[in-house]
Amino acid sequence: MKATGSSTERTIWNFLRCKGLSPAGAAGLMGNLYAESGLNPQNLQNSYEKRLGFTDTAYTAAVDSGAYSNFVHDSAGYGLAQWTYWSRKESLLNFARKIGASIGSLEMQLDFMIRELKGYAAVWEVLRTARTVREASDIVLTRYERPANMSSSVKAKRASFGQAYFDAYANKSTEKEDNIMGNSPLVTYTNITKNRTSPRNHAIDTITIHCIVGQWTAKQGCDYFATTDRECSANYVVGKDGSIGLSVPEADRSWCSSNRDNDNRAITIEVASDTSHPYAVTDAAYAALIELVADICKRNGIKKLLWKADKSLIGQVDKQNMTVHRWFANKACPGDYLYQRHGAIAEAVNAKLGTGTEQIVSSFPAVPFTVRIIINDLNYREGPGMSYAVKGQTGKGIFTITEVQDGWGKLKSGAGWIYLENPAYCTILDDGQTEAQKAAEKLARDIAAQLKSSGCDAAAVLKRVSEILA
């Protein structure tokens, strides 16, 4: 058998590698799938075609339409892995119906197979760590597929199929390999809505973040999109508790931004928010949003997230690849809370992608000093840390800091503490000291550091210095 380099082969290879399988693990699994189905997700077991009177295509269509109702119990192998036993076919069918996919969908079957494989702990571990195709191929054959014939000759044959895939793809990745079909593994709940266009007609190169105007969980958001008569949806929903829901598969266009062109190229994300201005989101939702966007970018080949807050750059993804709903319709979405943080979101995502430009501020001048807050609603808290309660928001402006602890600054007014380390929130201004004062401050700090490291009695040393200077 020779790997053909078909789009199906490449799609499966990319998907498996994205899910964490080693090159040998992906190849060993693919060799078994080829032996089972020829990598055809609509493959009906050959011996059942005549018995049931169906071709592959006709059987798939009949199951999808409900015209054929014995899919679960007909004992016919079906799909990539030739699922045969009734309980596995029932699970496959239920999964397909849950996400609104055809029983013969390649993407659906790959997603289902990964979920199933994770239940075979020993098999999954080998697929993730295998260094040889034979090792991976044998465990898939004997512990996952388990056909009637598992002889040494069958093992050798399947391993040879896998080796062909390894030779074809293991050392020949391309940029296109980054554009991996599938949805985020961070998803905790799935309910696919009918409100979508399948498939999208443009490659994914844009991120559009929305506020859902309600402190919902991901389940509540997905269930709403799945049942509403309004023509609206989003690819993902981020819940108030940090949960992440899938409402529209990434391969499809959501109906989210009041602009078809944007939704065809964008992954749209609805984030749970307050119901009034500035439509704030919880810390848990904000953190989950960062993780989700970083994952989307990694899987779709978006090397760096760019935000200029410039509507005129729509579609110029080399300059700006984030858009907002308010640019396409008379809406406040995504709300000022998220809109003002788009720069910070881009920086946080880029840090995870390894392409960030801003560094966390880790050193500060002597207090008191001033900072310029550049977002409208930076929280100030009771104490120096995220665990302290929020007391209010500063608004933009210049503020004086009188004390610094662990990257947090105490406001001179006594109102509370603000976070200083993120340059997307605030910038450190001149501390108001003269050059002579700055030089004296630096010298004093240098002397203090030397005293600490020397182990000498600081009081005695300072006394002697005073005597010398006198």
C-alpha cells in the first residue's frame, strides 16, 4: 500500500497530530483505519452491502434521514473504524445527532474516535508516546479494533500500512498542516445549533469577540442558540464560570456579527457578561477566553493576534485580525469592558503563542510615583491581589501610587490597589524626582543591596560611613 497524499489522509494525519498523538502513534492508528475502511468514513462493511441492499452512500443517507432505523443493531461494520458492536454504534449515532452531523461525517467520526480512545487508557498512552509504528499499530489492533483475525501476518500487514503513512507525512510537514480541522479540545459542553451556514467559504484568519449580555454558563448559551427562533449563533460560548461551549463547528459559519464576510473568516465567541454598561465579564470567563483564543490561533495557523482598534483595517489581517460587532451594526457589542481590553487580550494570547511584544513590568520607581491608566474600567481592590474584593473602577487618568506589593500599587487616595504589571492597562510615568534625587535613590539602593549580601552589621557600617564623610 502506498500513501496517496489525498486530502482525506492529510486531514486525518493533521487531526491526530493536533490531538497529541506522536508521529508513530498517528501512523499506526491510520494504518489500522485503512485496513478497516480504506479511510472512508461512509464505508459500510462489504459483506453487508448485498445483505442490506445498500451502497455506502445510500446507507449513510438512509441513516441520516431516519428511513433506516436499525443502524444500532444490524451488526454491520461502519465508518472509519468499522464500528460494529451495538453499544459503540449507538454511541456513535447519538454523538452525531447531538452535534447535528451526518453519520458519515469525517470530522464527527474523528472527534468521536478520540473521545472513545481516551477511554482505552493503555491504548491512548501508547498512541501519545509511541516511538515505532509497529508498537502503535499492534495495540490499536489488539486492544481497540479487535477483529476476529489478529494473527502475526495481520499485525505485520497493518503495521506496513502505518509505515507508509509515517514515511509520507512524519518528516514532511507544511504550513498547511497547522490549519487543522476540528474544534477546540477545551470545550466542556456541545449543543450544535441549526443557525449556521455549512461550510464557511473562507479560511479562518480572524477572531471576533462578543458579549452575550447575560451571566450565563456555556450550557445556557449553547442551549439558547440551539432552540431560539432568532437567526443568531456563535462558534463558541464562554460561560461566567469559565466553561466553554461549542455551538457552531469551526468548519461552519456562525450568524453572529451582522456581516457574512466577517463571519465566514472569523471564529466568533460569545462571552457571558453583565446586562448593563460596561458589560463586565468575570475573571473566570476572561481567563477562559484567553485560553480559547490561543488554542484557536494555534490550530488555525494564526501566528500573532493583532489589534489596532481601527475599523478601516477590516479584512487586512496582516495589520489587524480582530474585529468587533459594533463595526458592522449599531450595537455596543462587545461592551466597553471587553472592547477596552482587546489590546490586553491580544498581548496575553501572543504570550501563549510565543509572539508577544510587551513584557510584564516587574520593576518600579521609588514611591511615590505616578501612573497613567489607559483603560476606562481598571478595577481597584481592597488589597494587593486578585483574591481581594473589587471596590470600584478608576477610569482613565493619572494616579499616584504610594506603595507597591507583588506588582500591585496602592492608590494615594486610599481607595484601594490596582494591578501595575500589565502595560496594556497602565504605564509608569516619571516619578517627579530630580536627577540628583534619582541618583541618590539608586546609590542608596545599591548600598542597601551590598549590605544585605555582605552579612555585615548595617548599622555599624552606616555609622562608620558617617564618620568618614564627617
